[in-house]
Amino acid sequence: MNIALLIIIVIAIIIAIVSGLNSALSWLLWVAVIVGVIALIAFLFRVISGRNRV
């Protein structure tokens, strides 16, 4: 997995945790979900395309 993709996933998880703790910033939960979905789509596209770099 690409290191940038891993960083995006970690940021999405951190944003989800922060937004879960603070109800006033609940919109961050939606941002985390969107970023997580984009990272998942990018990962699946890389796996399906078959371009695996070592």
C-alpha cells in the first residue's frame, strides 16, 4: 500500500475519533467518512488495476 494512502487513512481515523468526542464539530465526522471512502476507492483501484510496486 502506498505510504500517502496510509497517511490519508490514518488522518481519516483521527478525524473520526476527534469528531466523535466533540459533538459541536460533528461535521468533521462526515469529512472523515468522505476521506475514508476516497482512500478506500483509491486502494481498490490500485488492487484491481494490478499495478503492484515493491
